[in-house]
Amino acid sequence: MEVKALARNLPISPKKARLILDEIRGKRVDEALTILRFMPTPKAKLVAKVVRSAAANAENNYSMDPRRLRVVACWAGDALRLKRLDPRARGRANILQRRRCHITIVVDEV
């Protein structure tokens, strides 16, 4: 049975989150957490939190063995964008978009 965890409105762009998620897709949960712990980007901690949540959901709600869990699917979708104005010369302005994402992790027992 597949168990999922969803984190919404994380302060990381979906494009950067997908780079992190590509590294852990298909790996065992403990191996994925080790990979995330030693990644150079500080945003890997956000993804690790979601992976731990999915593993805890599987263990507590469905009585699955946490040592046999594997990340079967993970994706990052667009969330609300914060739009800000950046003043430019001659009274103009550029629009800055602060992108955010929803991250979904699906784990299953192997």
C-alpha cells in the first residue's frame, strides 16, 4: 500500500526542488535521508522533513516496517507565487516572482 506525505507552500522553487527529488527517487528511506543530509544545498532539509513524515505515516497509520520502506514516487508542483516590484531606472519597475512549491513523497513497503 502506498503512503504519501505532502508539504505545501515550501519556500523553494519547483525547479530546484526537482533537482533534489531526482536524487532520492527509487531509493530506500534511510538511504534517501543520508543523501539529503550530505547535500550541499540547505533546502534539502525541507525535503528530508517530508520524507521523514511519509515514513512516520506508513509506520504509525499502516503498521509498515520502516526499514523496508522505499521512495516510489516524488514530485514538486507549483504553489502560490509572491510577486514583488523591483524599482528600476526612469520610474520603471521589474516584477520579481518568489516561487514556492508543494512537495509530495510516496513511500511503499518492498
